[in-house]
Amino acid sequence: MSDYEVGYKKPPKHSQWPKGTSGNKSGRPKREKDPLEVLTKAASQRVTVTENGKSRRISKLKVAATQIVNKAAGGDLRASKMLLDYLVAASGLAPDEVAPAELQEALDEALLKDLSRRLRGSNDGGSNG
């Protein structure tokens, strides 16, 4: 036959993969992305928006931030609380250093009233759920 010697790390020729053929066709599976990476990628996608009759492309994150600020300015308590919490966290200061205590108490009270109203509404058989 041939002078090919079968042994350690030398399989028989008939059982070897042909030249140019991989033994692992699908390859190594891709790693699963962590949730922060997925959210960051989704938030950085650009969308076209029309402002004052002009189209421009901005990130989804900027669109979401603009909507939250607009809702907070319109009196939405959830948006106000979300915005305030974010600003406090971003400033690196303690909450009482950023917002006066009266403002924080007023927001907390308004949120509690809103929550209590919603809970009473869901107990009355409403379909809010």
C-alpha cells in the first residue's frame, strides 16, 4: 500500500475529512449577548423624525428622552418622577442636594395619590389590568 503509518494522531486515510472540508460545518455557536448590549444597540438605532417641517435622523434614545421630558412638562407624574430620578442619579449627588425637600415631598405625595387612585380603580372591577 503506502508508507503511511496509522497511530497516535494519525487516523487511517479513509476516515479523515477530505481536503477543504470542515469537520465542524456549523462552527462555534455565537455567544448570547447580554441585555445591556442588546438595549444599547437598540437605543442607538437611528430613526427619521420631522420637527418643524424638517426631517432629521436621531437616535431612538434621544426620541425617548424627548418624549419623557415633554410628558413631564405636560404634568405626567410618572414621567416627572422618572426624569427627576435620572437627573439625581446622573448628578452623583444625594437626592436632597438636587431637589428641595418640598419638591420631593410634593412629588412623592402626588405619586402616592395617583397609585392609590389606580389601586381603588382596579378593585372596582375595572379593566385596567
